[in-house]
Amino acid sequence: MKFQPGNQLGKLGKNVTKNRLARTVLEDLLAIWNEPMMAGNKPMTDANGEVVKRGVAALRVMSKERPADFCKLFGALMPKELHIETAAAEMDDGELDRVIDRMREEVRALRDQKE
């Protein structure tokens, strides 16, 4: 039995099911990503004693064995468009000069503390 033209329930049902499936798959992927790497019956730890997770271990292997694909992964995760809005966009030249001067003073003070 087909829905009559203009009926929105069919579209809503399909989207809800698709979204639920996508959410479930992502939750499953995240669960696997966060599983600890095991060495026998014990979780593997790094040099700091922290448990190594499967996702991080996979990224480490990928970065060494397939660095080009590792870089592509980052590109795929970045938004296609990035809009940056800052407070500086609303400042006039005098305000920007004062902020820059204050930042230079802070950098000098930090440098002086290190010496």
C-alpha cells in the first residue's frame, strides 16, 4: 500500500529509521574505538601508565604505515567551510593597536620571567 501524494508520514518514518540506524552504528563504532588494547588478560598501557585504546592504537599504526591516508582522514573530518568570527572584526584600529601592545607586553614579561 503506497502513501498518497503529499503524505509526510512516509518521509518522516524513513528519516527517523535512517537516523536511528546511523546513531546506533556511530555508538557501536565509538564503543569499539574506546575499547582497551589487550595483552593477554591485561589492558596495554603507554609510557605514562594510561590504558591504550583501540582507536588511538589504530591511528598510530595508520600514521606510520599509511601517512598519506592518515592525512586524508584529517581532511575528510574538517568542515568544508570554516567561518571565523572574532572580536577583532568589531574593533577599530585604535582598539586593535592597544590589544596588540598589551599582548607584546605580556610576551616580554613572560620572556623576562624565563631569563
